Amino acid sequence: MTFERVPPQDLDAEQSVLGGMLLSKDAIADVVEVLKGHDFYRPAHQTVYQAILDLYAKGEPADPITIAAELTKRGDIGRVGGPGYLHSLVQSVPTAANAEYYAEIVHEQAVLRRLVEAGTRITQMGYAADGDVDEIVNSAQAEIYAVTEEQTSEDYLPLAEIMEGALDEIEAIGSRSGQMTGVPTGFTDLDSLTNGLHPGQMVVVAARPAMGKALALDTPLPTPRGWTTMGEVGVGDLLIGADGHPTRVTAVSGVMTGRPCFEVGFDDGTTVVADAEHQWLTDTRGGEAYAGGEPAVRTTREIAESLRGTGTDRRPTHWVRNAPPLTTAEQPPPVSVPAYVLGVWLAGGHAGAARVGGVDPEIIPGVEAEGCDMRETGRGTYDLCQPAVSPTPTRCERRGVCAVCGARHAVFEERLACLGVLGDQHVPVAYARGPVERRRALLAGLLDVAGWPAGDGAVRLSVPGRRLAEDVRELIVGLGHGCEVFAPEDGLGRTASYVLVFSTSEDVFRLERKRLAHKEVAREHVPSRGGRYVTVVRPVPSVPVACVRVDNAAHMYLAGESMIPTHNSTLALDFARACSIKSNLPSVIFSLEMGRNEIAMRLLSAEARVALHHMRSGNMTDDDWTRLARQMAGVTDAPLYIDDSPNLSMMEIRAKCRRLKQRNDLHLVVIDYLQLMQTGGSRRPESRQQEVSEMSRNLKLLAKELEVPVVALSQLNRGPEQRTDKKPMVSDLRESGCLTADTTVLRADTGAPVSFRQLMSGGYEGVLVWSLDEHRRLTPAPITNVFSSGTKPVHRLRLASGREVKATGNHPFLTFGGWTPLDDLATGDRIAVPRRTPEPVGSGLGWSEHRIGLLAHLLGEGCVLGERPVHYTSRDEANLDFVEAAAAAEFGVTPRRVARGAWWRSYLPAPHTCPPGRRDPLHVWFAELGIEDLRAYEARIPDALYSASDDEVATFLRHLWATEGSVWLPKPDERQGPRVFYSTTSRPLADGVARLLSRFGIIAWIREDTTDQGLEHPRYEVDVSDGPGTRAFCRHIGVHGQRDGTAAGLGTELDDRAASTQVDSPSREAWGLVEAERLPGATERPVRDAVGTEPGGAAPYESRDARERRQRCAEGQDSAEPRAVASDDVFWDRVVEIEPLGEQPVYDATVKGTHNFIADGIAAHNSIEQDADMVILLHREDAYEKESPRAGEADLIVAKHRNGPTATITVAFQGHYSRFQDMANGM
């Protein structure tokens, strides 16, 4: 009898957790700190849990009714068991009070499941025995570590508990005798302007990032795959943290110039150029003798001021700890040459052959142990031969796929050639960034051949060639050792070899006699510290510098060729001080940048007026200690809470704030800072712009729910640096962009386009615009603000369809990968434009066909100008008959037709005599529509027509096409396809026709006709000649008059044959998503059956096909994401040109809920300041001009104040106290 083991799980506990969450939002706040979605065993429970969290994050109630509605909207209600199962979850739990306890049970079972899965994978690795044993053991350890690597987010702590650690650090620094390291705002004028910070307000405080703390642009930065520089690194790139692990860049400052710069030199010869405010984590001489001594953050200027000891002791004071061995999160690439053997060849080998010489014979067993042979050729040289067992061929760096090399890969020399080291000895990236054991084996091979332990305890290694020396130095530093490089010269001034020197107590030799010799001298001479001293800090001419921020808890990353640990980058603190220390009101600071001790020290510095650099450097005087003691009680007892948990999500912040509100009557929330937050929802945001917008909206919901002001710190883009006065504006907020005044947005209430200029002058209250929801479906959304953003450089973005928009470089447009700034777009990229436009809200003109048709004909071939008689010209008698009948029926006109060669002109005089001051009814009608006195090249669709129903629009287009439109059906023997287009000399009219065609899902292409260059005004063609567009035109619109038969014939022919579908084919990214959504192990049969692909034919994903085929494929796959891709309302139009236009006045708008709108027919994102009740921009003139007469002053620019006036308030900036000073009362 056999039994199948069920993975650890507790379904009753899972049901109880969900039932409690459906009963109480307090239970949601408790559970979210314990469980993640993947902790649930049943997939249905995961789905329900994520739906609860998503509604909770939006501030909406989460109960069986709302969750059932949400799951139904997503198409998941059937997968979870229907609404009945949701009600059963509530009935299964008597109370929500124990939800957190049930969550702990579910979490424990999830950890056990992951442990079982890891054990299974480790067992498979052991039986497979595929690869080096050390690497298998390393992978097994990583599996276990992944199980235990639960993100233990540190909770908020009262300032009283944090203060003890901060005081200990200050006392420790002071005990080293200065030789070792270490809801009112409080601003009278601002409080007078705002009456304080009010419950429910969201306040954005923004400034340029990294006003200091910067490195030169050419500073090398190590990455998991090699190197980059400070000038090249971008947001999202991976660097190496001070702990040796990869860390992601979350922000990059702009290039800063004119800053005081220093060259920082270390005792291993490394130099780094940094500005005066750059931060370093340093120890000081003697600190290792102090029990519990910890390194402290110091600026370049502070290090320079205390570089060496006082008195007779002039030794360097500061030293920086070595980083531990580098590790990479990626699966290490396999290598064809064992690392130890490669090291032996690099140190003693012939540069152009697989041959080594002058090696100790004792090395031979070590090489053979790695699976290679050494065949003696005489004179102390050896040939390296093929491995006894050839490893599986891999892709080689130089010669492509190993299969091309064939059997030659069995020869060791070919393996070296594939690594690219023959004739160019260096350390390949697969080794330099490989696993730690691989790098240690490589170093051992080098040392066994060309290294030796010196009498002073150091290890010395001689290698030929500068490149190899630099690579080996990187190898040694990457293993956690400091390293110096010397280049001894011969008598002729030439360098034959390079000597590398480093100190370590680790076993770095494999050769037994060298290992024992090193062990003997290292015991006596190798220092216990592992670091390098700062030996010089000298001023240098200012150079361009920049700074990055990284997402690890320590905010540290490695910089320079020697991989020096360095730090990344207080108005909100002053708000919190005023709230909690001055007014004794509870507040909380969520710091995603600074650590809790750093914040505590800044608060102490600000309150006690003790210079922050004195605290950090240990140079506190007796007066400093007196002031500190005097303020200690008030600071320690203040109800101020600090949470410095890294990678906080919006969900976690909200849960913690709700708990603090319940228990401590919270009055203020400060978040430092917005760009470092994560949404934490189940749905991955389309882009960083979308994610920041969602967080901004959630912070506003948090403020309203808890009835407390929320102050969010944000970053400004480089806009201020491009202005003469350097002053920031609202438009400088990160993730915000701007458009020109003539840009139009498409209204959803009237259907008409309206420009930013019109919205600014006429108001935007109650205006609804078309916007894209999260599924890329058009939905009405209200405009909440329209504002000027000053004058900025703009570009014209032109698409293949002829649509174009003018925007700043940072304005985001929707690509399939998410919202992308214009600066990041390139020719050939595809962005979203509406494929169809719904009828506007409350559509319908109620006009007769006569009136609608008459308007179309007069726009196309009529003349309604000034005092001239209204007339209409055509060669189509059916059109003439219609116009005359319509004019008579609608306006009582008696037409008069006159022949003009092959044309006729029909005059439409007034039905009465028109004395002065009285006009004929057709002139009056056109004036009411706002289109009177427009010449042919100025014609446009009247705004009133956009609010017409679809049937009325079809009538208008049918008659308009009878004027300047064309429907051309080729003869059977002609190769050209059919053409349907409308021609006009008016670009506004062409744009309007394209907008109206989108009502029927017709993608119109606007092209300039360049066949006749002699025309005074260019002609534009609105082309709908693709298969689906032509078919829709014939089916829904047609043409009035003589060409009606041609349109009908074309429609019949298209119904009888397959039309081209390439225009609305999916982007390759979209098709890739359909394929990626296929479940592992699932076959293509359901998709083939749905699409109609024969077995054995091309895969359904391998062609670009029509939207209809996409929909069938998504249904066959039964997956939500591909279904959304197939049924959305967008067409992926191709970028054909991005043209700079110089500086122009620009504007932006904010849209509630969806945060985007349709600008000139293109989907565009809006500003992030929309949710803020107040935006305060921080400006310091002396940050840009060191000789500024306003040195020590700062401007608080209240750029937005929803409930009051705006103003600029001047305060004092006391950087040495880390505070802003109220100049009104000297607080």
C-alpha cells in the first residue's frame, strides 16, 4: 500500500483568515503584516486574498458582496467557487478577533511547504550531480537561505526607545576624545498661510535630490555583470551593495556642476573624486579597541577636518571597511575551463598557447584533480590537455555556439580561445563575477604559480600585463581583501610585470608549502581589521558630479576600482518636531532613506543646537553636552515614532498607520520619500509613473480615512537647473510632464476636443474627458486641475497614422511596456492611440438627415463667407438635389442652379429680403456653430457635431464623403487594392474626420499629399484603406450620391475575400504576453482549436494577426491578460519622428482616478500632484551659487494650496544643525 503525502497546509485556518478579513477591516490591517498571497495553499484563496487587498488599498469596503463584484469584473468568480463560497467563508468564522492568530498558522504552513520544495530540489541536484560539487553545495545552501529569507520588516518604534541607541553612539564618539567617529509646522508664516496642516490633507514637500553627496561622473561602479560609471548608471540598474549583494538603483540625480570637489586618497593607492557633502561610512583609529564600536556616516568635508590625529600622532584617522566577498543573485554561467586550471595558465602560461612553464611540479596533482592533464614537453614546460571528462558544451564568448567549434572544443587550447584569453590574457566576466568558490579557486591557481607569502605577512603576486593585473586586483578586492598594485621598472624604465600585494589570514594557497608558510607569518603580522585608511583629502577643481540612491537597508553601494563602500542620499523632520516635540502630538515618520539612529541624531542636533558634524566626529564640547542634556527629556518623551523598514509598501504603511491611530491618536504622518515606496498590490503597475500615481492617490485616501495630514517628500526633476533663477515649479515634480497650449483633450461629455488654452480661460469644472482604465478601455473621467507649467523645451511626436502632439521630454506616453517618457521613445516604438471612441455621455443632436447632410455638403463643397451668397458646387446631381431639398425643407430656401461647364453651382439665397443688420438663415446657422467665414483650408468639424449619436455621425460622414471623398474599386486585372479616403486642404478638418471615424473602430491615417508641390495650401488625405477599416466603412457609413454603388460593390467584394489585417495586428510584445500566459506544461491544442490552426502548422503565437484572431486565441487559452490585450480600445501606432521645436509655454492637467487623457488623439499621462491639497517646493539659492547674498536662507514655495492662497515663505537654513529655522520667532 502506498500513501501520497500532502504538502503542509491548513485549509480551515486559511478559510478563517479570509472570513475574518471579510468581516472586519481591522483584521485586514493585522493580517497584511503577516501573510503574502503565495502563503495560501489553495489558489482560490490566493485570488480572494489579493482581491481583498486591492479593494482595501483603494479605500473601498471589502465584504462578500464587493469582493464578488470585483472577482466577477476580473473574470475570476467561477474559479473561487462563486458568491456562495465567499458567504461560506464569513459563516465559517465566529469572530474576526483571531484573524491574526489564524494568519500565523497559515504562514507557518507556507514556510514548511517551501522547505519541502527546497528539499526536493536539493535531492534532485544531488542525484543529478551535474557540475562542480562546490557549486552544487553552494546552490543547495542558497535554496535553504531562500526559505528563511523572510522579509522581516522592522516595526515602528517610539523615539524614546531609539534615543538610547543614538545616545550610546554619541557617548561612544565622545569617549574617543575627538579622534574617532563616531498639527503645527513650526513656521509662523506658513501656519498663518495654511492655518496648520489639516486632517485629511495630503501635503507634498519637494526638492531636487542629492544637493551634495555626489561622485564624479567617471567614477567606476561595480555591477553583478561587470562595471558601469556614475555618468552611465540609470534607475533600475543593479550595483553592488556594501554587503556584497546586488542592490537596485531607485533614483539618479541630475548632473551637478560648480560644487566644491575633493580627491579622496586611500592607503592602497585608490583615489575617488567626490563633492564636499558626499557621505562615507568610516571607522576611526582605535575604534576596534572600543567594545561595540560601530562605523558612522561622515561627509568628505568632515573627514578632511579630522584627517589625522592631533599632537605627535599624525597617523591617518579614518578607515573604510572592506566589502565582504561579492555575491550575485543570478544563476552562475557554466565555464569550460576549471577556475584553478585557468589561474595556473594565466600566471605561468604562454600567452598564445595552452602551455605553462616554470611551475612547481607539486601543482600537477591539483590540475589533474580538476580533470585536466599536464603533459611535460621538456625544459620545464607542460602542455595543458583536454579534460578527462568533457563538460557539456556551452555558448562560447568568442566563437558563438560551441556546436560550430565541433570536436575542436576537446582540445584545451580551443577552450581558451572560446574564453577569449588566447593572446589577450585577462579574467573573463564568468569568473570575475562567478560564485565565490570559483573566484577563490582562480586566485589559488594564480598564487600557487606566481604568488608567495612575504615576511611582513602580506601575500604578493606577480602577473604579466596591465590588463591582467587590473583584473586580478578586481578579483582580490571582490573577495573582500584590500589590494595594492606596484609596477617595478627595469633599468630601461620598462615594466615587465606587475606585483599585487594584499593581506589576509584566510587560506588562499593550495600548494601545501606556500599555505603553511603563509599561515605562519599571517598569525603574527596580519592586522585584525579589514579595510583601508583615508590618507589624503585634497581640494581639486570642480568637476561634474552625480549621485544615486539604492534600495538596500544601509543605503550603501561600492564605488571605485577598489570597491569602496559609500553612502547614498529636513523640512519634514521640522514638521514632525513641531508636532511631537513642541506640541506633544503623536506623529510617525516612515523613512525609506535614513536609518532610525540617523533621524534621532538629526532631531537631537536640531533641538539642542549641537552641530551634527560634531556629533559624528566626536568633537562635542562641554557646552554641546550641556545643551544636549537640557533638551534630552523633552525629546525622549515626545510621542514621535520612527519606522525605517526598507522596501515598505503602501499596504504596510496603511496598516501601521491605522494601528497607531487606534492606539495613540495619531496626528501626523511623514513619508520620506515617495519615489522609494512600492504599491504592494497584486497587479504589477504598467510603469513607474503609474505606480507613483497610484501611491499618491492611496496616500490621499489614507489621509481622509485616518483624518490626519500626510506629508510626502518627493523629488523634483532637472527643470529648476535649466532656469536662470533655479526656482522650482509644480511641473518639476518627478513623473510629471507638460504639453503645449494648443494640445486638445477629447471630452467624454460632449465628444468635442478642447484645448488647454480653452480650459484655462473657460474653466474645467465638471469637464469629463476620455481616459484609459487599467485594462486599456476608454472610460469617462473628470479633470480636476489645469495649470501652466512655464516655458520649456518641447518636441513634436509624429506617428505613422499622421497623429502628432507637442510635449516636453519627460511627458509619459503609453507603450505596451507601460508609461514611458518621450525622452525614452525612439523611432519605431509603438504607443497607444484610441482604436475606437464611444458615444459621448448623453449623445444625440435630434437633427433631421436633411440638416446633418446639408452641414456635411456645405463643409465639403459649399461657400458660407461674409456677405457672399451661400452656394454649393458639385458635378453629382444626386448631391445637388439633396442639398437643394434640404435647404428648402430646413430653411425655406428657394435654390437656383447654374451650370458651370461640367459642374453645377446651386445658389441658396435667403427666403426673405435681408435689410442691414439681418442675415440669411444659413449664415446665422453657421455662426451659431462657430464655423462661419472659414475658408476651405480653415474648415473644421463644429463642436456640436461631436455630441451626435453614432447614427447621426454616420449620416454626416456619408454625405461628407460625397463631396471630396473617394471610394475606388480596382478592376480584376489590377494589382492595387481598393482605396477609401477623404481629401481636404484643411488639417483641422482632417483631424476631425479621423476622430469621427473612430466611433466605428476605424483607424484613419492622415497623410499629406505631396504629388502637387505648386498648391498654395497642402492637401491632406484621411485614408481608411486597410481591410478592417474599409469593411467597417462600407458596413456602417457608405457614400451618398453616385458613388454609393461603388461603396456597396466594395463592401460585397470584401465580404467575399479575406482582407489585410496587418494594420490592427498585435504588437510583438502583446503576442509575447499571450504566449507567456500559457500555463507550464499546457499544450497548444485549445488555442489551435479556437484559432483554427491545423496541427503541425505554425504556432498560434508565431504570426502577427488580426484582433479577431487574438480574441479567439485568448479565449482558447482562458487567461485574463491575453483577453484584455485582445479586447482593449487601443491601437499601437508607430513613432516615425521626434522633432525638437525649441521652448514654448506648456501646460498640464490632472484627471481623477485614471491619471491619463487623450491628447491630440494619443494616450498621455498626467501630473502626480493632482491628489495633493498642498505642494511645498524647497529652494536654496546658495545650493547653486556659493557666493549668493542669500546664503543661509531657504524659500518654502507654497505652489499649490487647494483651500487657500499661495505664497513664498523665507526661512533660515542651518545645515550644521540639520534644521530649518523660523525667521518670524526664532523657534
